[in-house]
Amino acid sequence: MATRKYEKHFFPNPLIKGTGVKHRIVMQGSKTGFDGLMKNYWLRWNCITKPVSMGDPHTHDFDEIFHFFGADASDISDFQAVVEFHMGEEDEIYRFDKPTIVYIPKGLKHAPIDIKVVKKPIIFMNVANAPGFVMLVDGKPVVPDDIKP
């Protein structure tokens, strides 16, 4: 069958097996292509169904935005979870129990992200303007195994 003109713009069934999550999507512009359109785009989407702790303290050479919201598509405000988000060299802990977006500027130390309570599934998504996900731990680059598609 001949390739259609815009076929490259569709990524059917992007779900991959996640560690401790129900579903996971990881899209890396530099690896999945996007025909050069989004070469500096990185996204991880997780459906969290039980408490989990993610990440050791680290920084990035890019900005990152975290999104937390309820998994019920008809009411994403239904957020029945408790999250503790660690920020900065001082390890300040921010606790929230409602849909929240967290902005992490380039170079700001963050993590772990501790999802303490999950009464109903939630969506945890992070997005970065980067070709791939590289953490800097003690100044050394690390690519976690659990984010590789």
C-alpha cells in the first residue's frame, strides 16, 4: 500500500508499558521524527493508579512543565490524590490535592515527586522543549530507563 501524504503526522497506539503506571506515552521529537517539525519536543504522559515515588533530585538544561489532573475525561477536576513535589536545593516540599501545573525553569533542582494517595486514577504529564529527556544528577547526564519508548 502506498504511503499517504500526511501519514507521517499520525502516531497510532503510542501507549507503552510503564513502570508502576497503568498507561504511558513517551514522545520524543528527536527520536520519533515529526519530520523536523517538533525536534525539540518531549512529552511523558502517565495514568497513575496507585501511590508511587518518581525521580531522584536532579536538574535539566531545559525548562519543564508538569501537569497533574484527574483521569476522568468528563471531569478532569475530579482529583482524588495527594502529591508531594520537592523543589530547590533547600528541598522544599509542596503538597497539593487538586489539579496543578508546576513550572520548572532550566537549572532548578526538583524531585522526588511522591504521589502519596490515589483514590481515583490521575494523569501525570510532563512536557519539555528538548530533543530528549536528560537529567543532570550531580552535574552528570542521566537518561532514566523508564522513559525510553
